[in-house]
Amino acid sequence: MHKRLARRRAGTAASFAALLLSLTITGPARAISPCGYRPHDPPCGNWSCEDTGWELILQPAGTSCMSAGYPGTCDGNSGSCNRTVSTGAMYPNFYVTHVVYAPPGRSSSVSYTAGNTYGSTTTITDSFKAGTSVTVGNSGGFLFFAKGGISVTAGRDWGSTSTQVTDISTSYSSTYKKPGEIDAVDHDGDEIWFLVGPQINVTITPAYGTRPQLMDWQFSPTQPSSTYAYYVYVGELRNPSTMPADVKAFLDSRGITSAYYPELLKADPYAGGAPANPSLDPNRYVFVNSFPYQPPQHAGDLPTTICDTLTRSVTNNTTNDSSVTYSTSITLSGDTSFFGLFGISLKVTGQSSWTSSTSNKTSTVSNNNEQICVGQPSYGYNGPTVLRVYEDKVWKTYFFSLDTI
């Protein structure tokens, strides 16, 4: 039985039929007929000129076909050829979303406003061998809420256009305030935020002839109930003996053992501390503002506090990117075919490599009304007297430096 999907009546009189049948134009399958120009045939069908117009003759569902050089089967409805693919999911033990740096000053704080976005441009291409072509699906927009008070969004927030990367941004459900604890810059107080065990959906098209294996991935909009937003202090990762027992037990239970603490620490380039006037990567850190940082004149005087409200666009002013790369362990779900295809593509069995970077495009979002309050140091402080604030363009959060000039 023929299924009719489209028709086009002949636009010429019957007396010209013989003449039209004798005319052709350059190119295959473009002869002029009583039905008019012949449409291009879809992968799983052929157009036939009938007395009522063009009629699409479909191949039965399941018929073998080719789609862009890869084998597949006809869908039987639209003339499309569906590639033969294998689907499954991978679960990294963690995915770093951003770093919250600790400001200096016991009365200092930085407030990240609800709804503003933080995060990075992400790729996992380096996880796989050269014979695999890796792309990322970008449905765009909100993906899911993660337990721990943040929402996750995928898309083009920071202007990336490459098919190998996606912008993964997070936002707090309410204003998040990070207080200072000591008069100096103490990077042990920095917070490394990450998702615990997120689900990444993966579709694999097997290699065929000289064509490479194709792999497409994206964060699942439906996450398991065990996916959390979590953070750990840099000082606890550097010195695990200071980590609370319940925190360590939770991380251990999710496969984030001490062997992965160095990988988490890669998110913070100054986890080991920073001197005054550090030599900052200009592709990563952009100057925002500076404040005086001086103790009270007399013992017993209270330190003053200076607050500043910021409205800024999250942009990258250079043509060069800066990036952070770390490794995680992964578990998989799927059928036997998926396990085999995924496994042969990995550079390191059971591990994925994640790269978070800046983007050299202009952002489509702005972070508004964030507030920095600088509490001056206590009486007796004898250190650098200029506090400079920078934006970390990888994570879109604020970095602090105490400088002598």
C-alpha cells in the first residue's frame, strides 16, 4: 500500500504535457514533469508523479538505509533513516560547578545574589581516544534542581559556539553569603562546590568504514535522587585530618575518596596559598575594584566596614581562554553494546577528564546587585594595606588579593 504524504498538482495545461516531459534542468532527480519539479527523495522513500500530484512512496519500517554515511533503519512514517545507535548513561563521582573564595577580614563578606549564574564552559573531549568524535547536546535552559540549594542550567550563557562544549551554570536558590574569618587571605577557607554523582546521558553511533565513532552527551534533565550539590573546604582537602568525620564518610560513600582530593583541588589554583601581589593569569582574572585595608589607629577601636554593590556582565575581554582540567571516576548504565562501545573509546578505563574554561564570547547574562563588604583588619595588623578584588572568569566568582602597592 502506498502512503500519500504530499501532493502537488500540475500547474500546466494538458496540451503542454508532452513538451514539459521533454524538458530537464541540470542536476539529478530534477526533471520537469506534469507534476512540476521533482522533490528530492528522502533516505527512505521515492517521489512518484501520479495523476493527482507527487506521491511519496515510503520504504517499510525497519528497512536498512544510510544516514550521513552511517547505517540505520527506516522509520516508516516520514521517510527518515534513523541511525543505529546505542544509548546509556555515565555517572562521574563528582562534577565541579564553581569555587567560592574566602575574603580577608573578620567582618568582611561577599554576597552572591539568588538568580545570578556561576559556572564554566565544559567539555569532556579529552576523555576519549582520537578515533571518537565527541559532541554535546545543548537543549538549553533549566535542567534540574540539585539537593543542596542550587539549580543547574545548560546552554550558551557565556557565548560558546563549539559543538564540543556546553555552558553549565548554577545559581543559588537564595542569596549566598561567604564571610571572612581572619585578617589575612586564607585560601584554606575557599569552598569547592560540586555535583555528586550527576547523570550524563550518552548516545553512541558505532564507527562505520572510514567514519569515526560518534558520541553525544548531555546532563540528564531527570537526575537521580542521589544527586547532590555539595562543597568542601580547601583546608580539609589539603589536610584530611581536619575534615569532619561525617563529611568524610559521605564523600567515601560516593566514591570521592582521598585519592580524588588532589583532583578537586585543581579547581582552585591558589589552594596552596598566594603571596602579596600574586602574578595572576590575565586570561582568567579580571580586576573589579580595590579597597584600603588598614587597622584602627588605637587599641580598642572597632574596625570600619566598606560595602560596595556591583552590577557586572560576565564576559571575557581576551581572545585567549584559561582552563581547569581534572579527572573523576565514572560508572555506567546501559546494555552490553553500550558498555563495549563506551569502553573502547576511553583513554583511561573507568575515568573521565573534565575541562572547565572561560569563553572568549560575550555573555548573554549579567550578575546584578552582588555585594562585597570589606571589614578592616583588627588593631595590631601589620600586613599589606590594599585589597584588590578580581573576577575569576572560569567560575564567575570573586577572588581576593592583599597587596603592598
